[in-house]
Amino acid sequence: MVGAGISTPSGIPDFRSPGRGLYSSLQQYDIPYPEAIFELSFFFRNPKPFFTLAKELYPGNFRPNVTHYFLRLLHDKGLLLRLYTQNIDGLERASGIPASKLVEAHGTFASATCTICLRSCPGEDFWADVLADRVPSCRVCTGIVKPDIVFFGEPLPERFLLHVADFPMADLLVILGTSLEVEPFASLSEGVCSSVPRVLINQDVVGTFAWHPRGRDVVQLGDVVHSVEKLVKLLGWTEEMRDLVRRETEKVPRVNR
Ligand code: APR
Ligand code: ZN
């Protein structure tokens, strides 16, 4: 289970870190309160702030970091049952984790839907408008095109229901870079059997690790990259990680920021 804290090392702000999280830097967007930027009622009144933020988060501007590649290595070693992410930055896919292993619980920018005729349109269509500071409109009915990310109050993607089978089957739960503040995602942390170890890798103790700790919980506090590198060393995977990161970063053109 992961959240925005695994992407801050890639340069993407998280939501709630005091002072530097997105929710404390949205004053520039002329919105009544931070979460409004992800609320449908506000979006239909004024979609501009959301698309300004979307341009900031344009996936082409960022690259996966060691944390994403650690999760990719778990997959390569046949150890990753599923990766449940709240992130909409697409960096899990960019690290090479196949879509079949991913549950993007809060949706994705990879596709978009017309809010009037519900036509689906591929991401590249609307990014051209977003990067040109235009509100993307449907080619057919001129309705506003909204990326397929989950706004507050919207249902989660159907794939989220995979958790019903996945969590009881898991023999280890690793949670990285999330405040565990948003439901129903946060409650997944209670979904594994009581005998299954849960590992939290985060700046601070959050959610169920604070108010409902279990006997086999392990909490590793501090910077996520530092913690992951320590874990990789303990696992004896440092060489493999270095090779994987080198191979993957050589594939990607330099980011022209
Ligand atoms: N190393 C370790 N922990 C970090 C790092 C880092 N480099 N950067 C941030 N964190 C931690 C923060 O301390 C915080 O506990 O990651 C957590 C990020 O929490 P949030 O900002 O609340 O992000 P997230 O949990 O993903 O938010 C969940 O809220 O607004 C909605 O839809 C949005 O998906 C998002 C959801
Ligand atoms: Zn339309």
C-alpha cells in the first residue's frame, strides 16, 4: 500500500506534509479550501484550478525513484501479490510494474472521460490542452473532459475490489509513504490476517500503527528512500537494485524541466 510520500523524492509534493504538502500551497489556486480542488461540485463551477494543478503534476515531468524500483524488484522476484496505490502520478507504471499487478485506487491520468456524453478519451488528447492552459473539451459534445482520477465522493475503480481476495491471501503487508487518512483505502491496512506482519515505512507513525498496533507490526521511521535502501541492503539486493535502476533510467530520455 503506498501514498504520495513515495513520490516526494521524485519531486512531487505530497498532500499533508505541513508547509510543503499540496494542501498548504493551494492558496495560489483561488479555491475556498484545499480539498475543493478534488471536489466535483467545485470542478463544475470552476475547472481551471484543477487543470492548473494537473499541469504541475504532468507525468512527463517526473521519474520513478528508488522506492518505485524497490516495488518493481519485488515484482521481478515474484514477491509482489499486488500494489495498491493512492497516487495519480503514474510512477508505478513508469517503473515497469505491469498494470495487472496495480490497483490505482484513486484513478489515473492515463485516460479521461467526457463529463457530458461520457466518451472515454486517451490521456494524450487532453494533455495537449492542459499544457496549453486550455480546459480540455470533448471533440463530440464540447463537454469538459475530466481525467479518470477519483474525486472526493466518487466511487473507486472496480479493480479496488480485488482487495477482498488479495489481503486475506497476503503473508506480508508493506505500507509506504501515506498518512492513512483517506477511506476506504486506509482500512485496507486492517485487511490482512492478525498473524501477518505489517511493515510501515514512513516519516511518522500513522493510522492503525498509532491507534491499533498489532504484535507483529514493524515501524521504520524516516525518509522513505533511506529506509528502502537500508532494507535492500539487509536483503542483499543492493547490486540488483543498482542494475535495475541503471537499466531503467538509461531507457528514459532526460527530463527537460
Ligand atoms: N519519506 C517518508 N515519508 C514521507 C516522505 C518521505 N520522503 N514524504 C512524505 N512522507 C509521508 C508524510 O509524512 C505523510 O505521512 O508520507 C505521508 C503522505 O501523506 P499524504 O500527504 O496525506 O498523502 P496520501 O496519504 O497519499 O494522501 C491520501 O488524500 O487528498 C487525498 O486523493 C488524495 O490520494 C490522496 C489521499
Ligand atoms: Zn462529450
